[in-house]
Amino acid sequence: MLYWLLKYVILGPLLKLIFRPQVEGLGNVPATGPVILASNHLSFSDSIFTPLITARKVTFVAKAEYFTGKGIKGWLTKMFFVGTGTIPVDRSGGRAARAALDTQLQVLRAGGVAGIYPEGTRSPDGRLYRGKTGVARLALESGAVVVPVAMLNADEIQPPGKIIPRIDRVKIRFGAPLDFSRYAGLAGDRFVERAVTDEIMYELMELSGREYVDVYAQKLKQPAPAPLAA
């Protein structure tokens, strides 16, 4: 209930008035059935704008830190993500990350819409980075179509580290649905999952016009190792 209140009564109308979303290809999102919205990730606000302009409820995952903040700001952030149906994910990997994917799999098997950022984290410099294969696993296990979503200028509106966004017209582009039914029954095959993921990332590159870098973005965010002592 809170999701729909935020979208249509409390926040949605105001955000649409301020940021005047310019959207291409929204009709590519099927009106029914399981759908994965696979998006590049430029800004914290990506998880706000995509559900805002999509008629169907979109369930995203977000890093667990958003749910454990302290003070009023931390509580408000947590309530926002809880209210919008966002699933916390432990980015350290292992069972916790798999549990988040399993939860999104339940959403898809119920005929819902799951939003995912294949890069696994926000781009550090606006370029598009190598996708992680969780998106492929979801597609193959659920049978859902994948709709690539290109955030075109969210990093200009709210760059990483900036709390208050700049007022500008947000631009989003939806691509044609990708059907991977030809790989039915091959979930768990790492070569197939890599091929599916790379196809999704190629479509995102074409839609967004962003330069593609074939390394994981998270590696660029890790501090460099200390130099060895002489």
C-alpha cells in the first residue's frame, strides 16, 4: 500500500512535475507476465525514476547499508526502501546475495516485475561496466523476458555523493524485450549465463551510448593495495 501511496499521491506527482521525465520505449514493458528490467546504474535516484514512470510495480534490490543507517536520515531511508518494496542485499556475496536473488525469483514466478542493475553497483565514472551473471540466472530460472533500461542522464542530475539532485529533465530509454527461452533448462551453466549477461550489456551499451568497459565496476572502487616496504 505504501508503494502506491508514494508513487501516486505523496511523491510521484511532485517528482514528475519537477523532473518532467522524458521516456522512450515505455511500451516495450509487457503489461502482464514476469519481466526483468535490467538497467545501467548511474545514480541513487535510478531506483526512484524507473518505478515512477512504469505502470507496474517494480521490485529492486539495494545494498543492505541502506536499511541499517542511524538517526533520522537512516530511518527515513530505511522506510523509503521498505515502503517501495526494495529487497536488501549483502554485497559481500555468498548465501545472502543468493537469498536476494531467490526473493526476486519469487516476484517473477508470481508474474511480477523485478528491477536489477547487472553491474552490481553504481558506475564510478558514467561508463558501462561488465555485468554480473545474476540477471541471467534470474531470466533462465524464471523464464521472464528482459527489458533493457538505459538511464541517460541520471548522473548529471544526481552524481554519486550528491544528496540534493539538480533540477533537470530526467531521460530514460526502454529497449525491446529480450527472450532467452532458447536457453531453457540451462540455468547454472556458467558459459550460457555469461553469454546471456553479455547480450544484455550489449543492448544497454547500444541504448545508452555509454562506453563499455569489460571489468567489474566494483574493482575500481576498491582501494589500491599498499605499496610493499622497501
